[in-house]
Amino acid sequence: MTGIKAYILCKVSSGAERDICNAIAEYPFVSEVGVIYGEYDVIVGLQVESIQQLDLAIDKVRMIPSVTFTSTMIVGKNFKENGKPV
């Protein structure tokens, strides 16, 4: 798959993790979303075609009221995907 792969790490209001994951899962640009443990609460995997689309996706996630902080990581190179080397 071509384009840009990225992850958004989110800090959210306590107790809102599952509701936020359900809401984010509805977005077409989201390839995966889940609750995580540690410094962040939710991880969002994205697959978009351009930086402009990534910017819009990040804005959508940030506009969710219970999302208090985000940090976005763009994947530079994949070495393994779906259990197979790339």
C-alpha cells in the first residue's frame, strides 16, 4: 500500500478510552485503534495519501472533546508488515 502510514498517540480523560476508540474506529482513514497502557491511553493507526490528509485526520482526532493531548509518529520505513518482511 502506498501513501503515508502514521500513528497518533492520545492522552484522554479518565474512563473515556473505549468511547473514544469506538468513535475513532468510524473514521475511514483509520487502519487500527486500541486502548494502550502506559504514558498514553489510545493508539490510532492511519493510512493516508498525503500530508494534507494526515493533517486533517489529526485535526479530527484532536477535536474529540475527551482527547487532551496527541503525539503523531510518521512511519519512515516498514521492515515487517502482516507477519511478512517488506
